Amino acid sequence: MLKQKININNDIVNTQEAVVQIEHLKKSFNGNSVLKDINMILSEGENVVILGKSGIGKSVLIKCIVGLIYPDSGSLKVFNKEIAEMNPRELNTLRTKVGFIFQGNALYDSMTVKENLEFPLRRNKTITDSHIIEGLIVEALENVGLVDAIDKMPSELSGGMKKRIGLARTLILKPDIILYDEPTTGLDPLTSREISSLILNIQGKYKTSSIIISHDLNCAKITSNRMLILHEGVIRAEGKFDELKNSTDEWISSYFKTD
Amino acid sequence: MKLNIKKIFSKKAANENQDEFDFSRFKNIERFLNEIGGLSRFAGNFFCELFRPPYEHKEFLKQSYNIGLSTLPLIGITAFIMGLVLTLQSRPVMVEFGAESWLPGMVSVSIVREIGPVITALICAGKIGSGIGAELGSMRVTEQIDAMDVSGTNPMNYLVVTRVLATTFMIPILVFYSDAISFFGTYVAVNLHGFISFPLFINQAFDSLHYYDLFPATIKTYFFGFAIGIISCYKGYYSENGTEGVGKAANSAVVISSLAIFIIDLIAVQLSEIIHIFSM
């Protein structure tokens, strides 16, 4: 068992401005300590993939970033503002800059695809012109290649299509940071690769910074600029995909064994 | 001496038993108080959001339409049977006292003052309350409410305010509808054992009704509607533990709403009695 964080490549971070800064973050549920001491930085324009076993607190970590869950202690700054000190209005404003893709997509099942995309737009932007709104919806759907699904209900869509619509709904607010909670879980390898490429394309097109929670090594390989391995409530290892994969440390390489 | 030591020991043992008092038996009370506190805070949030834009008038109209239209057939059938049965059950006693002609008046007072509002509210608690509890509960467990939260949209405003307002304004309308259908049921029942023309029946029924019969009965229906809406939304909004939690949310929405209806009715009856005494 590793006692200290293995930092394989220190020079990856700190070259660009940090958009998310987490220091000594702790969170427990009913006395069960999930996040014990999390320290990490997400730099501008960077894609960070977080690996870790199921139930280790990866989703809890990104939910803390958008203020869905509040940490017990520690500092969590997004765009240099402490989340815990924000009032509801400030938090809502921040949330329009931070997109969140849920593991189960969380599409509003009583609304069509168009209404799903229109919903956050009408409530957050001051745009009232229907033509402009329609244009933005079509643009977001074009980005994910699903313009034809505009009038469909979520129940009529496949798993991969739901992921894409979830992404389009997030993109419509033009966020600076996107948090992906297991974006390729439950998808076939081909669709997983398509979603991973889409994440990369979006980063290139909109210059977003992303945190991607994933078990999918292919997704991690395609999308990551940097990877973190979460273990027992702390980040145990950090580095680029190839560096971690080729690590001589047995514990790290065990995450990359496919057989 | 030995006896004294025994006494000391037994006293000690008694003290220890007192120190180790089992507080777990108060857990249900604690849970109940927590629930009351949570519901009060939720209702407080509702009133804060009520006056905060954006005003979701489209969603309010949609919910009102759904709530009103979906319950119309059920309430119609129940109200008709209620009027019919109430008249048939009351008739023998009225005949015995030679007061058969008072039957329309007596039944109409019973329906307008008590049975109509309470039965309609209970039906709505079952149908609407479970619907809201299950809908919001499933939205919670599938993270749709969280998705609204993280997109900077206020789910309280969109989901809760619209539904609570819809139940608050629709239930009084449904009660009026229920009362009217019950009157028709009464008219049919009266005519099963004799003949009375419809204008005469209406005349007799409304002759017995007074302003203080109608006014408190109408006011309390707004409270019934509010209670059904807020309790169902609260149970659904904070549902947890997956699909099992959705079922529990729907179930407890119905149970607590029904209980709240009887408590509100009790308070309303007492208050209207006091007001009636002072106004005489």
C-alpha cells in the first residue's frame, strides 16, 4: 500500500491558471469518511481524468465542486471563489459556468429533446427571441450530431444518444468547466469511443476545462491530459496516462491491467 | 453490615440504570419533530420562492389542467354515489320523524359543510398526492432535480411552487364540482322513493344553506389543497434510496396528507364555531 502520493509529472500543472483548486477537502457520511484529504488543481483548458474503485467518492468530489454536496472541511475554490462562502445567487451564477454530465444523463423525461435544451437556456440567459433560442438549440445538437432527434422524447433515445443530448444540454450554456460523471458507463466500445472523441472535440472547440470520472481506460487514454488515482479518500497517484500505465509501481500498474 | 453493603450496591445499581437510560425509545419522537421541522422549512422556502421571479405561469397552468382534469371522472363518480347513498341512508330516519321533506336540505348542508370538502380532499390526496410524490421522487432518484440545480435553474420554483399553487387553487374548484354532482345524486335518490321536481329540490336544498355554511367550507378547501401540495412535494423532493424510496415517498405523501386534512378540518370546524358564536 502506498503511503504517499506518487507525483509522476509535476510540471504538467501550475503552468496555466487554475480554475478549480481543492485543498485538504474532507467529507464523511454518517461517520464514514469518504474523502479524507483531497488536494488537486484543474488548470484552464485541461482535461483531468480521475480513476478509482467504485464507491470511493469520485462522484462526491465533483458534486462538491458544483455545490450539490458541501464538504465537511477544507478549501474548494472555483474561479478563485470559495464555494462554501457563496450565497445561492452567486452559486447559481457559478453553476452556469460549470456544466455537469450525470452518470444517468438526468434528462427531463417529461420534456422533448428541444425542451430539455431550452429549459436551462430560458432560465439563465436573457434571450427571449425564439429564433435565437432555436438557433442555439440546433447549434448544440449539431455539436453532438443529433439534430434529427430534436422532437423526440428521452424515452425514444438510445443510451449513447442520451449521453450526447446530456452533453448538448450542458454545452448550450457555454460553460468554462465541464464535469463528467462516468460518461461512457453502460455503452458499447464503439459508442464509448465516439463519446470520448466528442469530449476531446468539445475541449478543442470551446476551450473548456474538464474533470472526467471514469473506469474506462480507453476513454481516459483519449481524453486525459492528466490523470489522478483516488484511493482511500486521498489522491494517491498523478501523471499522464502513458506514464502511469508504464509505471514500475505495481499498485499503479494494477489499474491498467486489462486481463 | 453485610446488609448495608448490599443496600449500597443496590442503590448504585439503580443509579447506573438511570444513567444508562435508553434514549432510543425517543427516536420516533425525534424523527417526528425532524419531519415537522423539515416540512416547516420547506413551506418557508415555498413562500420565499413564490414571490421570486421567474414566474412559471405556463407550468402552473399545465399542472392545474393535469390536476383538475385527471381527477374529474373519479370525483364525479364518487360524489354522485356519495349524494345517493347519504340520502338513501338518511331517508328512513327522516321518514320515521315525519320530516321527509327536510331531506334535501339536511343532505345539502351535510355535503356542503363537511362531506363534500373532506371526501374530495381525501380523493385528491390519494390521486394527486401520490402522483406528485412519485413524480418528484423519481426525478430526485434519477438526478433530474440535481440537473436543474447544477444548470442554475431553481427546481423549487419550477417544480414545487407551481404544483403547490395548482393544488391550492384547483381543489376548491373540484369541491364545488363535487358538491354539484352530489346534489344531483341526492335528487336522484329522493326521486327513487317519490317525486320532487328539480326546481323544488334546488329550492329546498339551497333554502337550508346559509352564508356561514358555505364560507368556512370554501376557505378550508384552500388549506386542504395547500396541505396536499406541500406535503406531497416535500416527500417527493427529499425522497432517497432509489425506487424503494419513490414508493415510500408516494405512500407517505398520501398518508400524511390525509392526516393533515382531518387535522385542518378539526381546526376549521372549531374556528368556524367560534366565529359563528361571536357573529350572532
